[in-house]
Amino acid sequence: QVLLVESGGGLVQAGASLRVSCTASRASFSIYAMAWFRQSPGKEREFVGLINGNGRYASYADSVKDRFTLTRDNAKNTVYLQMNSLKPEDTAVYYCAASRIPTTTPRQFEFWGQGTQVTVSS
């Protein structure tokens, strides 16, 4: 079992930056690809980005490419999502998830965090 805890969400204005973090309870953190998803009311959970176990490869949804950056520190069991040039449409609950395989399909992720709210005002 892996416990994932997100932090760093909040309320910001459009154009601002915010970094959210996800810390895992398990020592063998590097075996997991880590992803961020987001969900806003009335919408399905949406893939945001994925980073592989060693942090050398990341992929992003088109809607956040060139604005969001994923990094990870395996020594701290933590993955970071740096969000720049935030837009009101980025408002959502952001969830981190862990999978032993690199994937963008939510049902293939074994472990999920509880989510952190990000709100971007116009």
C-alpha cells in the first residue's frame, strides 16, 4: 500500500504560478510512474501530466503543455507539479496517482491521493 498526500493548492489570480506537491509513504517510490489528474465539478477526471520513475521523461496534456512542469525527488518520495500562467479553466481538484507502468489511463493507477483544490480567479 502506498499513501499519497498532496499539498500546495490554493487560490491564485490568473497569470500566477503555483506548485503542488505529492509525497508518498513508500520507500521504493522510484518504481512508480507518477501522474497528476484534475477534476472540476460536472466533468470527468482529466489527465494533466506523467513523469517516469527516474524523472527523465515527462508528458503533458495539450491543455497544460508549456505551462506546467513535472519533477520528482526520489530521495524525498515527492513529485512536484509547477503550474505557471494559470488560467481560470485550470480550476479543479488536483490528484496525484502512482502506477508501476507509464500510462495516462486513470483505472491503471494503483494508488491515489485525496486531492488538493486549485482555484484560479479571473
